[in-house]
Amino acid sequence: MLSTITPVALSDLPRLQLKGLSGTSPQQINPTSDSVTMRKLHDLPDDILITILSACDIETIFALRLSCTNLCAVFNTYIRTIAPLVARNTFPDCNTLLTPPESGYSIEWLRRLVPEQLASIVLDKDKLRRYPYIHSGFPYGIPSESICSEAKHWRERITSGWRILQSFYLISQSVYAKSEDELKRPNAIRRVSNGMRSSRLWQAMACPYPGCTEHGMRHVFDGKGRRSSNSSYSDKQDEVMADVQRRESIILEKRLALLERLSDHDLLNYVYVWRLLYWTFRPYRKPHTSAPTANLPNAAQLNWSPIITDISNGCSWLNWFVLSVGAAPFLHQWSLTPSPSPPTSASSTTSPQTHTLRDLIWAAYTTRTSHRIEVEREYICKFEFALRKRCLTPERLKRLEAEILRGRSIRTISLDCIPWVYEQHPLISRPPADFPWYEAGKWVWLDGEWYLQSVPGAGWAQPGMLRLSLKRVGCGEEEEEGMEGMAGEDGDGDGEKEGVGFAKKGPLRNVAYLVYLGVEDAERVWLKGGEDASEFAF
């Protein structure tokens, strides 16, 4: 039966190259026999192909449709049967996401599921911020399975924002996919220009980036790495940087052109995505894990706090990185079906998938010079400034233009300058009516074994008060304390203990949401000393 088929990933497809027909004798499928009949995947009967396609995930289906006209035809013909099973394989237990569409199942419906799932995840996991609403008694976030009208509204807005983000990524992908010959200027002009710009004096005087450690006056009389009479490492680096600047200039031009065609409503949706992603990155390692010691890249030793903070101003290298890789790495790390790969070390209990984004960021940052990082920051800063300027309220826009007329050089716009009804400052007191997706007095699952009780009007700003609303439902004494005064009952079959008032962990229980970029210790989940009790970290 189709319901018992194990989902098939793209890497498993070679195993589906079947030998022989069903019912053939062992002699007929003997590899040493001359009578072996090789059956390719697309040559199989439709009923078998339907079974195979129904066991795939969305990524595999999209790849198969482009690989063979026969497979594409079978999928399109039987899409009403295949699509819901493929969606269920990719996003198991996501009942709200997989609500049958009124217009019927289609390839467009499958495509929409990806940004819709990303929107559902970032809104649900927004509860893991460093601070809840400390004067309101509720955490941030919207549960992924909430069906209230407000929850649906914000999911639609964030879904649109992910689509816009992916559009900006596709521009970068197309430009970097072009060969150098398609972008270079005439060779004679390029040689003259590069010859002048590669001199140490020019680089020291012309480099405009304070954060660049590669150039500067201190390197003018530095004998290391001087240019030789023939092609040198410095010349190659200059070629690389010239190519990067050309590509980034083209990308900026194309993105600004796309910006003109988008509505202010769409741009606000994109900004809302960044307001959520800002809290995804953490400058420390995952709590309760040991620090990696072997083969650490240089990027792991950085102080990531200011780099993450710059996301809010649109001038962080992480802003550039996200638009250069798109949504695919997020979808991979936030997969609901974690990879069965073994842990990265004997002392680790997490799979490599848990740190997919971290490893990509470390690898990309380590291979770049400080000058290239500053160049990429410059171009993304120009783009984000132009985009966020469109999102300002008329009053703020008038103030910005007035400051520019006075001669001030303003290059960045903070996310805080763009108001959002959903997201308010944690010190602002909000009524329970602003949280229709949470039930007053109910325990909200945060992460791991930790639950937070929503208490309208709770004064969590006072030392020790937030600690009273946190419970750890695990084993031993802590579990007994968390279940005290409640009639315990079994969970949803995953070994989770759910009590009356405790929310189920839901379909996102295995999602490795946070991106831990540092290797230093994190603060404890709550501070037992009572100081800064309104702050907790995961």
C-alpha cells in the first residue's frame, strides 16, 4: 500500500534502476547471464511509476520532472493522486499546511508549499527570542497549527516575503552563473586599469573600507607579497576582486530594477522576513553541547555578535549571504525528517543537518578576504537602503530626506524604523486580545524540554518572575515539579509527556531552527541567581 512506502530522496534514486520484470526467474536476473533485461526508471509501467513518484519528496519530484518527458507526463496525468502523498512525505503531520486546496492539487500547489512551510516555521519558532513580552505575559511567535484568521494573515504575508527573497536570490544566481568572458571589459582597457589599481600605494589610498585588513598605509612598505615581474598572487587577487565587483554591480542594478516593479506591500513582506530571521542567528554554540576542537575554520573564532547586530541595519555580511544562497539551505536545515547521518563526533548527539547553515556560513566567510567581505557588504547595504526607504512611513521618509538635505550621510535604515503590528518591543504591554493564537494560562512548548506558561499581565521584568513561569518537563525531580498539580497523560506517541494545560510539541518538534555561529558557552536557559531573569537563551 502507498501509505507504507518509505519516502524516497533524490540520493536514493539509483537504487530504483530495476532489473528484469516482476515474475522473472532467478536465472533471468543473474548478472552473469546474457539474458539480463535492464529496465530504466522511465520505462516502467505507469502503475509502478505512480507508486515510486508517490514515495518521493518535493525536491525529488521537481528534479524528476525535468529529467524525463515520460516521468513528467505521468506526474501531470496522475497529479491528484501523487501530489498529496508527496506533500505528506515532505511535511509530515503538518495538517494546517496540507489542507486540500479548493482549486485541486497541482504543481503550483506543491511549489507554494515550500515558502508556506518556511513562513510557518519562522513564525512558530519566533517564540525562541531572547526576550518574551515581559509585561504582557506571552511569548512571541504564532503556532504553526493555529487556524485563527490573524495567524493565517501573517503566514500569508511572510510566505510572500520568502518569495520576494527567492526572487532576489535568483538574480544573484544567474549573474554568478555567467562566465567571465560575458562580463569582462576589453582586455587592453582591463590590463591598464588593473595595472594601476594593483599598486600598493593605490590600494592603500583608495581602499574605502575601514574594516579591510588587507589594504592600508601600513602595507605600503611591507615587503611581504610584493608583485613580481610576472603574474603573481597579488595580480590574481586583483582579478578576482575586479570580477566580484563587476558581478555585484550587475546584481545591484538588476535588483533595483526588480524593486521598481514590486509594490510597497510586497517589500514590507520581505522586510518582515528579515525581522524574523534576525533572531535566528546566535553568536554562541548550542547550549549543553561541547565545543568543537578539531578542524575549526577561522570564522568559528570570530565575534559574531556585531555581525548579527548589523542585520538590523541591512549592512551585515549575513544579509549578503542569505540573498546569495536563497531559501534552500533554510529548508534543508529545517527539514521535518532529519537526515539519518551519524553524529559528527562521539560526544555529539546532533546530526550534521543541525548545523547546515552554520557550516555554509563558516566555509563562505573563511574563504574570503576582508576586502571582499567589505565589498559584498557595500553592495548589499546599498540595496537594503533603497528597499527599506520604500517601506518607511511618510513621516519617517520626510525626516530622512530632511536630514540628507542638511548634508548628513545616511547609508543604513534600521528595521526598527519600519513598524510591524505583529512585532512590538518586549517592554510594551499588550492585551491578551493581541495573542489570539495563544490560550491564557496554557503551557507553550519552547524547545527541548522547556515550557513557558502564558500568564496575562505577568511582571516578568522583576527578578525571578520569569523563572516561575518556566518548567522543564523531563525526568526525575524536574519532571515531577513540572507536572505537579496536573493530571498527567500520555503524549502523542513520541514518548512526550503531556499534562493538562501543556501544549503538544507539534509537527515542528524536530526542527533545528537556530543557527549557532559561535563556539563560546551560552548563558544558562534561565539564571538561577535571579538577575536578568527576563532573559533566557536556547
